[in-house]
Amino acid sequence: MKKPKILVTAFEPFGGECVNPALEAMKQMKEEIAGVSVIKLPIPTVYESSLALLYRAICEHQPDAVLSIGQAGGRSGITPERVAINLDDCSLPDNAGDVRIDRPIFADGDAAYFTTLPVKAMVQAMREKEIPAALSTTAGTYVCNHVMYGVLYYANREFPELRAGFVHVPYLPSQVQDKPGTPSLELSQIVAGLEASVETIFTHAQDVHTIGGSTH
Ligand code: PCA
């Protein structure tokens, strides 16, 4: 049998930060996790080129799953995203200076796509390892949501077997030294959480049926 393959992507630093915890964590992830080959792809925090690079990598490697990772400064745990919406809308320019307002990502796409990764099982697996994790129902309307939406759009149209989704990770401790009161997570914990997530994707063809939503 062919060895299963996952394409993992992580963003370059943006918004004035010198590092992106997603990228630092991806670099430290194992090349093989529980028999699954891990292909790593750094992507720019740029609307246009991030998705184009990802599309090319999917065609080239034909992975079974795509896990994209980004920084969500201010969050205290690792947060798998449940849904991506068809909207770019953020005052923060991307790394190419592009500012987008009220712009659909694909004119012929659905309003939203749900992740096809077992996100509740991923949260469970991380918590079992005492890594702070929670389900998120918003990936924002910046480049992370753009990439998550775009990959799910492509999967929907061209790669029906491909499972895909997104995980946001907190700041590293070094990033919050000048941000009193802002939560952070050690790099080793982020790496362990992402590796547990990869393993869970391949042990769970379907998600678990537990409570994961919230009142707001
Ligand atoms: N986080 C940003 C984009 C790149 C990243 O790591 C976001 O949440 O949209």
C-alpha cells in the first residue's frame, strides 16, 4: 500500500513580527509521523501567491490531506478551524502591500466551506497530551482564511478525495515580551500539538461526535 502523505503549510512572519510560530513549529515537525510522510511548504503571507503555491504543490505531490498553519496572536491555545468563508476583508496589508475590503475569494464559490479534517478529535488528542487546544469557528478574514477557503474550494471542485483544514497557533513567549497580558505557548508544545493533529487526521476518517461549539 502507498504511504499516506500530508502537505503541511506555514506562513512567513507578518504584521511587524520577526517570527511566525507556525513556520518555526513546522520546521521542527518530524518528516514522518505515525507512518505518514510530511511534506512541508512555507508560504508567503500574501493573498495571491500563497494560494497559487499551494495549488501547485497539491498538483505536484497529490497529498491525502492538507494541514495549513498560521499565527493567531492573542489566542491561548492551538485552535483547529471549523469553517472558512468566501471573504477577504482586513485593514492589515498582506506582505505584498495588498489591502482587501469586502472581496469574495472565488466569485463562483460557496459562501463557506466546512473543514474536512476531524477537528474535534484533533482537539481531544491535544488535550490528552495536556496541550491547550479548542475548536474555533472563525479563521478571520485575512490571509489564513483565504488559504483555508481556497484549498477547500479546490478540493470541492478538483480533488474530491483531498481532506483539508487549518490550525491557528498562539504567539511564542519571545513575541509577547513587549505585549503584557498576552498569552503565548512554548514552541515544543505547539510542535507536539501539531504532530498529534497529523496523527489524528489519519486515525480518524470521520470526526468524533462530542461538544465543541460555544455560545459566542
Ligand atoms: N496568520 C494570519 C496570516 C498569516 C498568519 O500566520 C491570519 O490569521 O490570517
